[in-house]
Amino acid sequence: MKIRLILAVWACKLGVFASRLLGKKGTSMPGQLAFKICPQVLSLLSRQVKKDIIVVCGTNGKTTTNNLLAAFLRSRGHRVVCNSLGANMLWGVCCAFAESCGLTGRLRADYACLEVDEASCLKVFRHLKPTTMVVTNLFQDQLDRYGEVNLTADLLRRALELSPDTRLLLNGDDPLVAQFGEKTDRTCYYVGVDEAVSDSGEKSGDSQFCVFCGEKLQYDYRHYSQLGSFRCPGCGFARRTLDFRVHNVDTSAGLRFCVEHQGAVTDFAVDYRGFYNIYNIVLSYGAAVLSCGEVPAYQAVLSGYRPQIGRMESFDIGKPVILNLAKNPAGFNQAIATVADDPREKDLLLAVNDHESDGMDISWLWDVDFEGLRSAGVRKLVITGIRADDLALRLKHAGYPEAEQVKCYDLRQAAEALTSGDGAVCYALVNYTVVFKMQTILKELEGEKKHGA
């Protein structure tokens, strides 16, 4: 077994090296190769983690939440295994472990921070048992792969049955997530925003009805989609008392808010935009508290953190250009809300592909509130991607006739059309397989601008 483990590690490291030499990320295929050589590679390496294994899953926010937590742990001098580039299926998790260990198969790691795809948790949990599982939210996503959102919840429930001692850190504002804390003996903690911040304009969500009795949920206030202070008039299912309570929220210039935990109040101030990022920050903070106890200087980690690819990533091309991944209705709606909250006049690019990793069923476009763009101060609207025609039709029904749209099938031409507009800031909201290509293009344009090309 030891020889097979060593061979698997070597194969993975060589695969990563070769992939990156070819300009690829090298975060999945090498892990698959290691697993084929030694099917126990993940279980053998994960057992060598000295402290906690923390798994972050959920539809939106996994990468940011996971990487913030890993950044904090590293700032405290800990050695951390982390799939930071978002390769969140079984092979990606295998690759993260194999790449982090020595050539002899020895792993020197204090923690593992692992982003795991919801549908892959069942496979991953057969090989490792997390100390803590963080669940960010559950939204409709890739209908052809996941099906309805209750099927995703069932996959997570089955995965948790494989790891009965795992404690849960849950988004208490999401009834689809909060359900995992009901009818269980496991330790659960809840994060939530304990005040009405603003009316998002969304009157429905992916969970309008109680998951236990079927009654329609009632809300004291709603933040967006199904997230808010909910209760069921039928069976009494309701948002639990929050262990990490967010209040005093101000989104007028970045994000300002307080987090109360066990009577202690911590102030946060970050330059990120997007109300949804509050959940990402506080879930990562909560996981840090659970793993490390007292958590000093978390604000310093936030100030030094640079978002991963396409997570409100900023480029300077004579003016700021902000790239954001939006891959489902909830993500797009929050991205549109963020654009609308920006008081500057702006130009906007929207891109949708339908490759397998995007989800080939794009009927979800009709659940996105594109109508909200009319009041967002958008001067120029550029659309692109494989499904640009479908996007154009959806926007036409949202009040944007085709004459007001700039359609480009080539991504580079689309980016150039975006940045040549008169807006003070540009936003590019794109789905999964567009985001890496668009980042490359924007980096090229940024470099050309700096060198006067």
C-alpha cells in the first residue's frame, strides 16, 4: 500500500507540472490519475491532517468562504491543504492532498480546508470524515445535473449519514440549509443577518414551502431568494437562534457590519461589494472560531485577501472593470443588485455558455430579474457567449430591444466593446466556462493599456 501511495503522489505531481506547463490549471486530471493508482490515496492522506478537516459546500459562495478560511489559518502559521482554485469534485480534492504532501507520501498539514461540490460530497465522504461542514446556501443550479434543489438537499443528507460526528455550521437564514440542524443529535451552529437590510425585490425563492409539512413559509423580512427570518405556521419550523449574529449592516460603500458571538461584538469593514459576501465572510469567520477558539485580527486577513478568479475581481483598463461569476438565478440576481447599488454610470457585459460544466439547460434565464437592469444606470449592454441569442431574447422580454444590445459572439470583441463604452465602471457577469477565458482577455487588455498598446 505504501508503494502505491508513493506512486500515486508522484504521478499526481508530474501531472500537475505537465498540465501547468501546457497552460492548464492541473487541478483535476492529476487527482484522477492518483486515485486510479491508489484508490485509498484520499483516505490515507486525510488521516494525516493533525487538526481539523473543514468542508465547505453549497450552491454559491463556496470558493470565497473556503479560501478566506484557509487564508486566516495560514496567517496564524498553520499548514493548510486547500483546493483554492475551486476543483471541488473527488478528483480535485485528491489532487489537493497529493500535491501538498512530500514525495514519500507524508503529509505535514495542520488543517484541510476543502470546497466540495454538493453532488460530490457523497463520494468524498466515503474517503474522509470532516470535523466541520459549512453549508452556505442551496439554490436552483444546473437543472440537468442536479435536478430540483430538494434532490441536492437529499444528496447532502446522505453524505452526512456517512459522517455522524461532523459538526455543522449552517446559514440559518436559508430554510433549505437550516433543515439539516433539525431532528439530529449532531452539534449545529447558525449564522444569519438579524435585521431587515433592504428589499431585494425578489418575492420568491427556491424554497417557498416548509420542507417538513409543506405549508407556505412566512417571513418577518427577506434578504434575497428564500433567505431571511422565516417561520412555518404549520409545524413551527423556524430560523433558530443565531450563534453568529450579523447586525448594523451598511452596504453604501463596501460592506460594514458587526458580528455578535457569545456576547462579544466584532466589527468588519471590507471593500467588497455584494450583500451576499456578508454570508461568505461570516461563515468563514465562524468556522475559524470553531476550529481555533478566539480569532484575533480577522479583519487584517479580509483586508489582505484577493478574490479568486471571477469573484468581483477587478481590472484597471483605463477605468475599473469588474468580473463576476454568475451561474444561476440567485447568483445573477445578487450580481444585478450589486450593479444597481453602484451609483456610477456603467457599461455591462453578460455572457452565458451551455457546456456540461455550465449546465446545458438554460431555462433558468427566465428566473433572473433582468428587468432590474433598467434602473441600474447601464449605458451600454454587451451580450456574448454560446447562448447569446437566447440571452438576447430574454433581455428583449425584460425591456431591452435588440437595437439597444451589442451582440458579439467572440469574447475578445465583446470585452473590447465593453471597455470602449462611456461608463465610469464596467461589469462583466459571466457563467462558469466563460470566466477563465474572460479573465485572460481582461488581463491582456490591462497589460496593453499599461504599455500603451
